[in-house]
Amino acid sequence: MQVNLPPDLETLVNKRLSSGGYSSVEDVFRRALEAQDAEESWTDEERRALTAHIEEGFLQAERGELIDGDQARREIQGMKDDWHQERASKR
């Protein structure tokens, strides 16, 4: 399949490629379409919950309740470890 993109979309694709986060034009489109599919499968409740989390994050930032990158990585790693532990215990 060949796709002809208008210049503005071609610029966006090239920008994504130059970011280093994508390996090919196919990768850019695949991830965009997969993200769209995932978003379409969200329930209204899930969307509201996500919006609430984002809004709370903005409020925390406005109050100066920020953490540095190292602490964020430790907390995320802890959440991942808990998730893996929970999955392992269900087997």
C-alpha cells in the first residue's frame, strides 16, 4: 500500500523519526494506530479517571509538590516490582 501524505503530515512523521523513538515510517504509523485503537477501547469511567489523575498532577505541580527524576524512577520501579509480584502470585 502506498500513502500520499500532505506536507504537514510528512513533516510530523519526519519529526517523529528524527526524535530517535521510532525506527521507520511504518513504526510511526503502527504506534499511532495502536494508540488510537487502545484509546477507543477505553470506557468513559477510565477516561474520567485518567483526566482526574492528570488534573491532580497539575495541582500538585502548582503547589510545588514535585519529585526529582531519581525518586520518580524508584517509585515507578517499585510499582513495576509490585505488579510483577502480584502477577507471579496469581499463577
